[in-house]
Amino acid sequence: MSLLELRDVEVVYQRRDGTLVPAVAGASLDVNAGEIVGLVGETGCGKSSLAKAAVGLVPVASGSITFEGRPVHVLGRRARPVSERRLQLVFQNPYESINPRRTVGAQVADAFAIGRTQARSSWRPRVEDLLRQVGLPATMARRFPHQLSGGQRQRIAIARALAADPAMIVLDEPLSALDASVQAQVANLLVELARNLHVGMLLISHDLAIVRHVAHRTAVMYLGVIVETAPTADLWTAPMHPYTQALIDSIPHADGAGHLPVALPGEIPDPARPPSGCRFHPRCPRVMDRCLSEVPELVAKDGGRRVACWLHEAPGGARRAADGPSVAP
Ligand SMILES: Nc1ncnc2c1ncn2[C@@H]1O[C@H](COP(=O)(O)OP(=O)(O)O)[C@@H](O)[C@H]1O
Ligand code: SF4
Ligand SMILES: [Mg+2]
């Protein structure tokens, strides 16, 4: 049993005009203790929606999510019980997730104190310990957020997540707001924490270069589905899905927003009207006839890889998904 198990998860939003938007359209993914799993894909492919579903912040339309063997229920963040503290979420923007009017120490102490009854004074050594764990001096506890750099603030956000003693942290674009040099430092911190604390991490990024550096395993998402997952080194050196290949080819060209101006024709389609068959077929350089009508399933390959593409159909390994998403409603 994995720490976090996502099975055929669907997240459906409703637009103001009533249109249903299946932002996540049947995604399956596992994260183990101490493992960093990278989740990559263009902006709009459903990464944040999958992350929110994983921590119970958006409802799941179908499929299942279990964490430590128990189903993840949808609750308001404030209402989450102590046990749910073991699954923490760190957002992209350290400026928004930190209270500007309270000292760093007080904020970390708050995160530590929820559900605990000790006197406040007894938390100080633990707070200073947490600051050291994220590479900050204990004196930082007396500072206010505006006195910190972006990288320091994101370290504080990570310290607050760690204060809950989590088994797993979901990080949604945690490095995107940071300078490149700071990105590398915080990325290294994540690797250390996963190893030393045996915390599982789901690291979401549109930046494959960061994920390559940090993640043990990488999952590639396209228009609401996982199209390939593999040990990161294998994914990098021998991508099997044409979309993975395109992402890798686009790295020197990708702009900060995660758009891919060179490697792929066109934009990611509207998830409310997904293409028939393989969702990637309108942009795929290797599209075949069957790709237009038949949905490729995520099929296990050697070496712990899974891929959803008709180019890599194992004999008898893939089946037709008669009830899969096909034509737009
Ligand atoms: N609250 C919402 N209502 C309607 N559509 C949404 C909502 N949130 C996200 N979407 C749509 O769902 C898709 C996936 O979004 P998101 O999960 O944020 O992707 P990513 O994090 O990969 O950029 C996008 O098409 C986005 O426009
Ligand atoms: S199934 Fe077909 S369209 Fe989809 S990625 Fe593979 S070759 Fe391309
Ligand atoms: Mg996002």
C-alpha cells in the first residue's frame, strides 16, 4: 500500500454558463513514504486540481483517493481534523500563504500548536528546531515576513507544513516564484527533508528541469490524464510518450508561464471539449488512425514505467476503453 493512492480521479468544475469542465479526467498516481514524485505538464493540464483533490480541498467526481489507507474526505481547511494534518499542502506563492502581521516564530508555533495543549513557551525550542531544519537561523523567529526574501518565506511555509509532523507534503509550484539560484537551494532542501524525515512529497511543477533534479519518479500529465510515469532518470533519458518527448525538447524554450512555443503545435485544448481518442492526438507528431478514436490506457512497462500511448501497446496489454472520454458532449 502506498502512502497516497489516487485511482481514476475525476475533478469536474462547473463554469458560470453551466458548462462542465472535467479538469482531471481519470488520473491514477501513487506516492510512497520518503519518495518525491514530480508531476509535470503545461499550465491548465489539471495539476493544481489533482493536488487539491489529493488533500481534500476539492471534491472528487469519481474515483478514489486514500492516504495512509484511509479515504481522503472533502473538508474545509479549517475543519480538517488532527489526523489530516499528516497531509500538508504548500502553495506557490509564499507571499500569500504567510500572515504579514505576525512574527515568523508565532506563525510556525501556530502550525505546531493546533490540536496540542502545551503552554506556548514550551514550543520555542521546537520552533527553532524547525527553522534550523529548513536552513534558517533560530533568530529568524523574531522577524516579520516583510523582512524576509522570497526564498526565506518559502522555507517558512515549508517549516509550517513540517510543524504538523506530516507523512506527506503536496507542493504546488513551490519554486516558481523564486529566483533560479534560490530555486536550487529550496529544491535541495526538499530532497534532504524527504530523505531525513522520510516524508513523501508530490512536487508539482511546469518546469521539468527542476523535477528532474529533485524527483525520484516523475508523472507527466496532459489535459487531465497521466500519460506517462517512470523513474525520473529513465523518463529523461528515454521518454516513451510523444508528449513527454515534447516537454523535454521544449525545456530551453519554455517561458515562465509554462507555455511551449516551439516543440508543439497549438495550445492545450479546452478540457470541457477534449479531443476524441488519445487526447494528445491533435498535437502529436506521431499520430496514427486509431489514435483518433481509441483511448490508450496507462499500461505498465518494464522498470516501473507506465505509459498511455498506442505506439507502446504491449501484446494484449492495452484494452479498448469503450466508456472512456471520446467525443465532446
Ligand atoms: N474553479 C474552476 N472553475 C472552472 N474551471 C476551472 C476552475 N479551476 C480550474 N479550472 C480549469 O481546470 C483546468 C485545470 O486547471 P488547473 O488544475 O489549475 O491546472 P494547472 O495547475 O495544471 O495549471 C484549466 O482548464 C482551468 O481553467
Ligand atoms: S496514442 Fe497516438 S496520438 Fe496519442 S501520443 Fe500515442 S501516437 Fe500520439
Ligand atoms: Mg496550477
